[in-house]
Amino acid sequence: MSDPLLEVSNLCKVFNFAGGPRSSERQLRALDGVSFTLKRGETLGVVGESGSGKSTLARCLLRLIEPSAGSVSFDGLDLLALPGSELRRFRRRMQIVFQDATGALDPRMTVGDLIEEPLLAHGIGNAAERRRRVEALLARISLGPDVARRRPHAFSGGQRQRIGIARALAPNPEFIILDEPVSALDMSIQAQVLNLLKDLQQELALTYLFIVHDLSVAEFFCDRILVLYLGEVMETGPSSALFRGPQHPYTASLVSAIPAGHRRERRKRLVLQGEITPIGANRPEGCVFRSRCPVGRDRAVCAEIRPRLQSVANGVEVACHFPGSLSA
Amino acid sequence: MIRFFWKRISASALSLFGASLVAFFLLRASPGDPARLFLGPFAGEEALKRVRADLGLDGSPLLQYLIYVRRFLAGDWGFSYSTGQPVATLIARRFPATLELGLYAFLIAFLSALALALVAAYRRGPVDGTARAISFFTMGVPPFWFGLMLLLMFFEALGWLPGPDGRLSIKVIEPPRVTGLLTIDALLAGDFAAFRDAFAHLALPALTLGLTPFSFLFRLLRANLIDVCREPFILVARSGGLTRWGAFLRHALPNAFMPTLTASGLLFGQLLAGSVLVERVFVWPGVGALVTDGVLKQDFSVVQAFILLSAAIYVVCNLIVDLLGGVIDPRLAVSGGDR
Amino acid sequence: MSDRVLEVSGLSAVFATREGTAAALRDVSFSLEAGQRLAVVGESGCGKSTLALALLGLLDPPGQMIGGLIRLNGRDIANLPERQMKAIRGREISLIFQDPMGSLDPIKTIGSQLVDALRRHQPGLARRAARRRAVELLGEVEIADAERRLGDYPHHYSGGMRQRVMIAIAIANNPSVLVADEPTTALDVTVQAQILKLFERLVDRRRIALLLITHNLSLVADFCESVHVMYAGRFVECGSVDAVFNRPAHPYTEALLKSIPDPERRKGRLPTIAGLPPDLRRLPKGCAFEPRCPLGNGRQICVSVAPRRQRVGGRGEDASAECHFAAEKMTAGVVS
């Protein structure tokens, strides 16, 4: 099956806040023109810092919030056109695991109830079948069946994250969005959870959208990577290609910001100036990254013309007027 | 910041408007014919009609409402049939008593709650336990019982404080009226005997009235203090060289103060609206007693005026508290007050 | 011999819990020289944050220091009364916390918090002079338009900027030692890089001894010269960054290094550490890592005898590991 599971085209989201005397101030452009496809069984990493729009993207894909423009097509279905009842049925096939496992799990429910909840919501199986499924899932995430009776606060961060994963797996989805699932975990626990996710993907033929800010985790875990900055796609392509030879200056700075670890040579540090400032109602002219870009900061073309995604070698697409300027 | 102030003020104005509507229409919906009550069972139809017109009970509601508002703003708050006096005069005479009592009660409640909460939240352990026990007691005790007990102890048994004979002993002459608050007026006139007497009369009723607000304020402030103490910036302050108590006072207290401030506004408004039972126990010539009588006797104008007055007090208290809040905690002002 | 500003010896601390006493720090020793950058690395619950608090005497009940020496600039501060301790905090030793969002008083301006910090330890400093100094400090931490910023409130600032303000406050009185507890964990990656670079500059310029506490091993390698790896309240391995990272002597360090996703390694499953960290209330009498150790699990000596610190040669001063088989490991060659 070579047809893509997920096709996103020109997705946009603008948040409007309660208007003051000057309503134009109270808008936030979270996403602007985001497009990508996802093949079955693939893992796409969405990389970006705060304000990049990655969480908004996740929520738009599930229609937990409604996009302002663009289209999302899942297995040929136009997601944004689905009426409420069918949307619920479709939600069986697409699940999400959140970063903050502690916040995402209702502290007053038992673990068993939490994992069972999606089954109840979608009317899957009778009581006995549900209980069996919960036990099977708990075993799969390496927690014993007696865990079902306890509450989330009795568990460590890594265990809670695994519970969140079991919950997402309950309705047997095809596609799982992982919103920073390991960012809050210790290194060794992170490794455990990543291993679990990889195993599950192979066993259950899952497709993942993996939202992450740590580029080295992204490179390790994902087949392809999408780099977002202030809601726009800067670069996308196979993860190893992006990592070895980042074309976009922002990707290059992200790669350079990865601590060298115990590798012998240290990369030259590319430290960006300034900070991310969210975009209000009026998108600045030209490239959104320009104000912090060591390459384009003073260039007229970067200030006036918004760069479009263009293909360069190796399956990589970049939105930059001077791609490849900063590759080592 | 200006926008924040403006929003708050217009919101208050809107509340007042709503309160006036309620006062006006709700009362009209209540059973009983005020005109008849006013004139007695033998009044003739003519007289009844005249009184109804006077009270604004005939004609279109909208027109009557406008007339009512105009009269109110002009100082004509209606006529109390049961006492034979203009409502405005009645209230003007009795309100200062309630105001003075409320002020002292609030002061006592607030200051003791503050002191106890500081100690309880800082020391924790058995001290905190004792403080909370005290607050449970004060919360559960009916004020009128407590007042009677106080009278029994301090008046009857010990004779330290005067009994339930109003604001001033019979022998003492009232100081010239400037504010209506006897203690203030006495000080202004330099009459220390009157001051002492008025103060002594205030002691027990203020303690009684302050009981419930005290317990509420204490629990609120204590909880907020404990919450704020968990915040990182307290530890940061200590790592910079502040002692634990120093960090507590300088950083925890101001931050914990905000929600308490809001509650204080509400409580103070409540106190000003008069407490019937306490006024009865101490024979205090305040507004609370006035309005209960008005309700029991279906003295229409009194009740109506009182609803509007207490609503106004609430709204003003809340407005002041909100504005103060915006000054103390700049985050509120930034969001335009949209929390 | 360069100046040692901080010497810690035999530091131990416990936490009282309902189900027993947890040993949070067990006989911790290390030293810092002016301008040195030492990292303490460990995962949650290893005791690194307890160490930070204990160094500043901020360990509150139910935590308690139960022994050890802390010599700061030649003076033993481990048992100093609060009155004297508060003169030292922020003046000779400062602490930077992880959470920039909650670390500043939300209802006081940045300027007043800086001025407060300055005047706390320099009471003779006039207000205007303190303000000038505050502006200078903000400039030193690379906050533009500093004069105007003094009147800002913390909520006007992003996480990165707040952390810069925290750093300014911490160095305001020129401390000898700066303890940074996960200073960049809550920040974006590019901002992290900026802040670390700032640290580098400040620490070098002012010759401050930096103790960097973090769980991020990769960060350590880039930034510090020496590293101490902490597990269950003890330093299980110490040494220069290059040595520890390229030839770890302790199995825990090795396992930790392997669990980091490394793009230059072949992809596949990440090696993980089996089991969970030990219950600090019921520590075994042998090695605390033994139940999870690929090398020592089940071995008699590891189960019954707690390993002592062993010097590991050729890895710089103070290089050591607490493992019965450290020497064996080293001679066996580079472990893949």
C-alpha cells in the first residue's frame, strides 16, 4: 500500500482572543500553510521549540480544535468535512499520547478504568472482553494485572507514560500521535519507553506522528522529520539526511545545539540570537525566521519574499532562499 | 491599567443597575397590597388609589421604574408607613451605628485572622493544629449564643464591660455628630469620657459580629500562605540570603494576600448590610433591626430601599477591592481583568 | 595548587518518611576550585537536588543533614547557625533553580528584585547606586534595553529571559561558588545553548566555581571539565569528562551512556537499565546498583559488600569509581 495514510495540505490555524478596542492585537497565528504526507507504517517527527505550533498541529489533526483553513485527509477521508457522529467513529483509528502523563490521567480513576475508558466510549466489546483487553494491554506494557486497581499517582513518570500508551492502544488504532512522550523522563526511562514504542509499531503496524523538541531523539526514532518554526515548515526530509546535512539555517542551529555528548569532535556551536516572538495578526513580510537568521538577517530577499518549500537533493524540501549555507 | 479601571467601574455600574431592577420588580411580585397595609383595612378605594400612585404601583412598570430611580437619586427613598417617617431619615439615623459596628468587627476579624494565619502557616505542627481548632470553633458557634455568653461573662459576672443598652450609657451625652461614628466623633470633640464609653459598648458586639468573618479569613489566608510557600521563588529568596521568616513576610504574604483581599471585600459588605441577631442581642440601633421590622410589617419602602442600599454597598466594596487588586498584582491589570 | 573554594567531605543527609528514614545523601565528598566547572549527573531520586539544598543549608524538615563537612572559602559552614548562614547565601555561594517560570516573585518588578539582592549583602549601597548596578548586571546577562526593563514584571518575560534574570541575581554579589540545579532543562534547545554560553562567559570572567547539576549527560560533556555520577545518594564515578564518557569505569555510567540515542550509532533498540532505582529507605548492605547491574548482578561480593571508592588511574585527579570490578573493566579495554 503506497497511498499515504495521512495527507495534510496547507493547514492554518489562527487563534482569536476576546477583542479589546484593537482586536487586531489579539490574534495568534499558530499554523500557516503546513503540508505533509504520512505513509502507512512510517514515523514522522515534528520538531520545533515553543511557539512552533507542533501541539496545535496535533490537536488540529484530531480535530480537537478546528483548523482555520486547509485540509486533512485520513485514509482518503476528508477529516474536516466529517460530521460529528462519524468523527467519533473515526477517532477509534487515530489516538494521541500526551507529554504530561500526570496531567493526562484523571487522578481519581484507577488505571484499569483509564485504559478501559476508550473501549467504553467506542462501545467495543462486552464487560468481560474489555477486562481481558485491559489485562492484555497491561501485560504488553510490562505491568502486572494487579496494577489495574491502583491510581496513577502510585506510579513513576515512566510507568505513567506507559499507561498513557496502553490507553491509546486500547481501541486498536492505526495511527498514534505522540506529543513529546519522553521529554519529561530520565534518560534510561526514556530509552525504555522508546523501545516499547518501536516494538509496538512493528507488532501492530502502527503509524506515528512523533512530536519532539530533542533532535537527537527525533533522528533516532523517526524516518522523516518536519521542522516547524512559528507555525511554518522550514525543512522536511529523511531524518538522517536532515541531521547530517541540514539545509535550513534553523535546522542547522537545532542540530548544532544538540550537546556533543561523548563524541570526540565537537561541532562548532551555532548560537542563535534573540528569542521566539509569536506572530500576531499580521505576519511579517518575508521569512519568519529572518530576525534570528545569521544568513538572512540583512538580506533584502529574505525580508521581502516568503520562501516556499522547494525540493533539494535526497528527498529533502527546504523553505529558504539560501539553503545549505550553514552546513558544516 | 486605565482600561482595567474602566472595565471594572462599568461592570460595577451594570451590577448596580441590575440590583435596582431586582429591587424594583421583585418587590412588586411579592404578595400583599402595600397600599392597603399602609392605610389599614378600612381605607376607601379613593385613598387606596392615591397611595398606590404615591408608591408608584400604578402605571406602566417602565415608567414607574424611571420615576423610582429619579426619586431615589434625589434622596427620596420613600415613606415608611409603620414608623411614619421618610425612609431616608430612618436609614440615615441608623446606618452609622451599623457602619461603626461593622468597621470594628471587620478590623478585629481581619487583624486577628492575619496574625493567627501567619503564625499557623509559618510554624505548622501543633501550633497550626491549635489555630485550626480555634477556627473550627468560631465557625461553628452561633454568633448570638456567643454574644450572650460574652455578656454573661464580661457584663454579668465580671462587670468589666457595659450591658446591652445600645451604643452609649444613658448618663453619657452623645458628642456632636460629624460622621455618625461615635468613637470618631468623640475623639474629634476631645470628649474622652464619651470615647471610652462608646468604645466599651462596641467591644462585645464587635467581637461577636467578627467571629464568623474571622474564621473564614483565617482559613483562607492560611491556605493561601501554605500554597504560596511551596512556590519556587520562596526558596529562591532564601537562597539569596533571606531568613525563612523574612522570605515568608516579604514574598509569601503579599502573594497570598490577593484572594484574601477579594474575600474581605465581600465580607465587609456583608457586615455593613447589618446583622440582625447581633443587633438584637446587644440592642444595637442599627439597620439590620430596621429592615427585619420592615419585612415583618411588610413596610414596602423600607425593604426596597434597603435592598438597593446593601447592593450598592456590596458593589462599591467589590469595586474597591478589585481596583486595589489590580494595583497590587499587575498580572490582573494586564489581562484587562479577564481572569 | 590552585585555590580550592569548596571542599565537601562525608556529607550525609536523610529524609524522614512515614515508612522509615530514606538516605538521600551518603558520604558525599568532592572539591571545587575557582573557575572550575564540575557536573553532578544523575537521574530522578539520586539525591542531586538534595545536595544542592544541603550545600546552602536549605534542607528543611523532613530532610536533615546528619554529618559531614562543607568548607567554603576556608570556613566550615555545615553547622553554621541560620543567622550566619544567611549572610553567606547569595554572597559567597548562590543557587540557580530549574524552574525559571516560578523562580521570580510575580508581584515585584525585576528591578526591585535585583536591587533587593544587591542591598541584602551590601546594606550600605544607596538605592540609586544599586539601580545602576542592577542595570549593569542585566547587561552582563545580555538583556538588551536594561534601564527600561527594571520596571518590568516577570510575566512580561519568556523563560529564557527569566533565567537570565535569575543568573543576574545569583551573581550580583560576586559569589565564589555557583550551584546550578538543572538550569536549562525547562528551556527550549536554542535558548539552552544561549544560556550555557552565557554561563561559560560569566564563570570564566569572574572565576566562579560552577557546580552544574543535571540529568542530561550530553550537556555535561560539552560544558564541564569534570563529572561526578550520582546513584542512590553516592558518587559512583568521578573523573574528567573525556575519560568518564569515553571509558566509563562504573557499569551504571556505562549503561546510562548507552541509553542516549546517538545518531552515529546503529539504529535499533536502545540498551536500557533493567529494574527501578532502589528504595532509599531499605538500601542493601552491598552495592546499591547490584540488582540492576549487568556486571555484578548476583555476584556474591556485590550483594554483600558495599564497594569502596577505588582510584582509577590515568584519568585525571580525583578519578575514581565505586565498583568491585572497576579495575577489571579498565584493563579489559574499551567496552563497546
